[in-house]
Amino acid sequence: MSECPLCRENNHCAIEAGEKPETCWCMRVAIPLQLLEAVSTNKEVCICQKCIEKYEKDACS
């Protein structure tokens, strides 16, 4: 399971599941730079769709 670094939930990564990268939900969304900066590390991390949607909703409020 690939874990979201923000909420620690499963991020439902198709790539980690062995599927083609273009099938993953994350390839069809723009991930806000502020979220990426908040979790910047030396390793690759995958923020989940729920956290991205929450961030965008809160930013629009």
C-alpha cells in the first residue's frame, strides 16, 4: 500500500499496484505546489486524491 504523507491513508496508486502510469488517477490532476512543498522529502511521495480535494476546497473558501 502506498500511503499519503498527509493523512496516512491509502492513496490508491495504480503505479504501485503494477498498472501503467497513465491509468493512475494522479496523472489526470494538478497537485498544488503548496501541498508538494509541505511534504517535500528526499523520497517520492504520493498525496492522495482526498487530501488534494480537501486542500482545493479549503483554498476556495
